[in-house]
Amino acid sequence: MQEEKTHFGYQEVPKDHKQGLVKQVFDSVTEQYDLMNDVMSFGVHHLWKEFAVRSAQLKKHQVILDLAAGTCDLTTLVVKHLKGDCSVIASDINASMLKKGQYRLLDKGLHKNINFVQANAEYLPFPDNSFDRIFMGFGLRNVTDKAKALASIYRCLKPGGQCLVLEFSHCTDPIVSKLYNLYSFKLLPKFGQWIAKDKDSYQYLAESIRMHETQEALKAMFLSSGFEACSYENLTFGIVAVHKGFKF
Ligand SMILES: C[S@@+](CC[C@H](N)C(=O)[O-])C[C@H]1O[C@@H](n2cnc3c(N)ncnc32)[C@H](O)[C@@H]1O
């Protein structure tokens, strides 16, 4: 029988290898992850994340999942936005990223009502109808079976709940796109080498963005996973997009 294949950046790999390869990427970049985000986005990733949190219409006492939470930037913003009056689970498949996130929150004195769960987005270990909001920031692109992850998110949302996926997307301006391609393939791997001592992980980042679904294709995936009233907003010429879907 032929092995099922998927993409890891531009490489075609057996489907059951991708998770291990993605793990190597994030194990390798954990220590310099936050610094690299600041440098490579010139700090703009904070604005993208704030936009996602502000567009979620959060309310006090909600139960919120930050999926693929990594070093917990979105968890931090959610907790600050609701002044701690919420219950948040920060979840990630990668133990080293999640540990870093947990330490960062503790350093900021933000630990009340936050729990940490190591889990694969494709097989969320939470009961049906558990969360008012599920955020996934820059995580979906790395998941082996994105449709499975979306179905799992849908199952765990309460009726009336929203899923917000913040992810790199496809630049809508041809001139910006040319500059962005030059930046991504010429400069980004060099920054990765200088700062994180890891060129390959940042080459993977550039490639995985190009292999990720377009805005319209991801919206169609949301719809086929059962989400309703699906929409997206492009940020910074579509370099990033926030996708939103509801469960009614
Ligand atoms: C680029 S980081 C994003 C971290 C954080 N959300 C942020 O916006 O800075 C992507 C995260 O997705 C996690 N991830 C990758 N595949 C995953 C999966 N199948 N399930 C859950 N998390 C996953 C990685 O471990 C990593 O921490």
C-alpha cells in the first residue's frame, strides 16, 4: 500500500513524519522564539495578536482555549483583556514551548485561572461544547491534518462559541508580495541563523507559509468543518489573516 504524503514546507514527507519534524523545529527555536518574532515582524506580531483578541468579543467569565499556545502571547492578551475574569486553557503539542509559556505567565504574575494542557489539535482531549472561544495563533499551518483539527475545535466549542484562527496567509498586493518574498527567502533564514542559530527552521517558516491554504480555501475548510457565519480579515496586505467561524 502507498504511504500517504503531506508537505513539510516544500518537502513531500510521509504523513506520519510531519509531526516529528514540526516538533524538531519548535524544540530548536523555543529559547529564541519570542525574540525572533519581534525581530522578524518588527514587532508587528503584537498588533496582529491584539487585533485577534479584540475581534473575539470576549466577555467576563468565559471559558477560553488558546490552542497551539506556544509561549502564550494570546493567553496573556486574553487574560489582560478580561482582567483575569475568565478561565483559560493554554494548550500546545510541544512541551518545551508550553513550559516557556507557563514560565512567562508566572513571571508576569498571571497564573490565576490558567491551566496548561499538552495536546494535539487534531485530537483535543476536552469534552464536547466546552469553550466559549478557541484561539489558534500561527499554529494551524503546522498541523498535519488541518481538517481534523478544525473538526476537533468545532466539537469542543459551545453552541454560540467562536473559533479564531490567526495565521500567515497570502499577500494581496503584487508589489508588497515581491518584497515580502525577497525578505522571506533571503533575509529571514539569515536572521534565523544569527539569532536562533537555526537557518533551517526559518526556511521552513517561509516555505510553510507559501504551502498554507489561501484565505478563501481556509474559509471553505471552516465551512466544511461545520462552522457557520465564516469570515476573514486580512492584516498587513494579507500577510496575515484572522479567520473566524461560529458554532450555532
Ligand atoms: C508559530 S508557534 C505559535 C505560538 C503562539 N500561538 C504564537 O502566536 O506566538 C506554533 C505552535 O504550534 C504548535 N503546534 C504545532 N502542531 C501542533 C498540533 N498538531 N497541535 C497543537 N499544537 C501544535 C507548536 O508546537 C508551536 O508551539
